[in-house]
Amino acid sequence: MATVARENIGLLHDKLTVKLAKDDYFPSFDKKLKEYGKTANIPGFRKGMVPAGMIKKMYGSSIFTDEVLKAVEKELYTYLNTEKPDLFGQPLPLNTDMSNIDMNNPADYEFGFEIGLKPDYTLADLSKAKPTLHKVVTTDAMVEDEISRMQIKAGNMTEPELIDNDENVINILFKEAGAEGQDIADGVTKENSVILKYFTAAVQKKFKGKKKGDVVSVVLEKAFDKDKLAMILEDLGYAKEDQEAAKKQFNLEVVKVGLVEKRALDESFFKEIFPGKDIKTEEELRAALKEEIQQYWDGQSRNQVQDQLYHYLLDETKMEFPAEFLTRWLQTGGEQAKTPAEAEAEFPVFRNQLKWTLISDKLIKENSLDVSNEDLRNYMKTEVMRYFGTASLGEDTSWIESYIDRMMKDEKQVDSSYRRLITEKLFSWVEGQVKAKEKEVTADELNAMQHHHQH
């Protein structure tokens, strides 16, 4: 009779040994051979009349191995379903010598498996968390920049003769030059579009008054500030951190001069920006934009609070893991096999992902957080309307419900929507357990915080 023995081999790391006797697999092997004999199509024999010895010789070895492994799998999962150990992933088979599995000499066999066990842990005390709500206050300058951006986006491109405006868009032929300013025959050559204000102040002065065909010589690192320099270096085919390339001299030939003629601030423009609002004046436009911009930054501030709470729960919830098992699982358990070095390098990130999964699952279960079908439908409807835009939907929107019916039958779509909604509910609940201290910051400061922590 088959047995399963369990022994501890490490921290949260156990070995299961499945022992099979001949009677656990041989009857099914014998039965399977007879079934093959009834159905096998072998030239020279009528169906069902193939000699048993020939069936055994032709198919016996593979059938025998299959039946042994099926018996092992059955015993293993019967044990797991009965004992219900809290596992990470599926059991991993240990190396087993398969050469002694011989249908002509059926015997007792042993197969080993290793399992990784989930840890017992206590969630961090949220009442001790002290998050900060980094608040960005929308300024008139932000509103002005947004209006200018929209006017340019909706404006008309003109082609003035001379460069005389910080907003001039210049088509420039970059030609690598030598120390004396001569073009290098086999040097880098690339045409690019650059807004005049992207250059440093000194180079802007050199371009002012220039026209098509004129040339300005520059050293790249002196022509652009650091952030713009990295972009230009990449456009020219260099690495953005290439210090030697940054010191190179280029001749910049003006190919074309452009200037966007900004859209006038009139009612037709206001309706394009806010089609659902009856905005008639510039003051009303500014007020609506200020509200919209503030909503955006309030959302970003909330995201940053959630990031703090994520790190608090992750850092302050103490957990141990079966590192040896999980590292091996990383090597063999994914879609592609990994080397020991690759698994070792990925393990810290993988461990944090597992830790957060355990924390979030526990919070969701203990606080009965759930996503209903109605939640899913409402979310999908909002996404559909956002995608198509309320202005382009027309008066008849009855088709939306049937469209959502089809989306609800798409498992990937439902799973993706569920994950997003349950995560939102989880963090909303977590936020409700703490009192964040408010601190005013600039938009750049908040962006920098988010850049360093993206999950």
C-alpha cells in the first residue's frame, strides 16, 4: 500500500517521500496493456487480435512508466488535499533514478518531492504608521502653462523667414565637426527638430536672426542643459551618459524655421477643451482648468501616500521564507528555466512580491473586501466612455451595455479589472486606518518622490 512520509529539511522547507508497492500501479498497468490490445492498429493483424506479447514489447515500457508516475501523482495530491499544508507553488520533484523502473521487474519505488511552506506572521500595526500627504497647490503659473500648451497643440504651424522667438521650432542638420570647425566626412550626420528654448541661453543668442541655410557651431555639452543633452545624444546615436560624445563639436545647419501660431482663446476653443461645460470666458476657463489640475495633483498625492503605506506594511511585517526552495522554484517553476545565478539575482524582488501577496491577501480576507459584478460593470463602462470620449458617443448609448456584456465574458478582461478594483479597495481601506500629516510641496518634489518608488 502506498504511503507518504514528510520530514523537515530546512526553514519552512519539507520533503515528501511517496512510496509505492507493486499493487499500487501494476493492476492499472495490466489493464492498460489489455486496452491497447483491443484498439491497436498494427499491420498484419486484425484489430483486437494483436498478441499480448507484441503489445507489451512495443508499448509496455512507456505504459509502465506512465502508470507508475500516475500512481505517484495520485498519492501525492491525495496527501496534500487531506493534510492541506499551506504551500508556495507546486511541489518540486527531487532527482529520482528512473533507470530502475523496469516492467519486467516490478518493484517498490520511492519518489521524493520538496515543498515550501508559507510563514505564520502578524501584520504590521497600521495605527503606528505615520504617512505624510505631500500636497501640491495649483498655481496660476501652472494654469498659464497648461493654457499655453493647449493653444500650441491646437495652433497652426507657420514658417517665418528668421529665427526670432523662443518658441521657434527649428529643423536642424547636425553635422559632426573637427577642431577647426570643418565637417567630418564620415562623421555623425542627423536631422532633428529642436525648439529654440531647449538650447542654453548663449546658443539661443547665436541662433537669433538666423535663417534657412545658416550654420551655428556648438559643443554639445555647452549647447544643452543636462536633461536635454541626454535626449540629443541618444537622437544622434550615442549613449545618453557618453561624456566623450558630449564634448564633440557639431555644425548645426538651419533646414527650416517653424513657429506655431497659438489658438485664440474664444468660445469655440473653450468647447473643444471642455465639451460638457458651458464656458464662455477666459476666467471661467482658468477656473475649470485650475480645478482639473488640482484634482490631478490630489490624485498623485494620494498615490504617494499609498506608496508610503505599501512600504510600511512591507517593511514592518516580519516574515521568514523558505529561501532555498523558492530559489530553486525560480529556476524551474517559470515558463523559462533560469540558471542558479539568475535565480539568485531575482530572488530579492521575487521575495518582496510574495510578501506583498501574502499581506494583501490577508487584509482582503480579514476585512471582507470584495468586488461585485456590478462594480466590474460600472468600472468597464467608465473605461469605455473614457476611451471613446463622451462627446463622440452620441445620443444613443444603448450599445454600451451589450459591449460590456461581451467584456464580462472575457476572462483576461475580467481578471485585469478585478485586480485593479480590489487593489483600489484595499488601499482605500488601508488609508482609512491612518491619519496622514499634510505637507505642502512643489510639483517637481512630488514627481521626484514618485520617480524613486514605482510599484
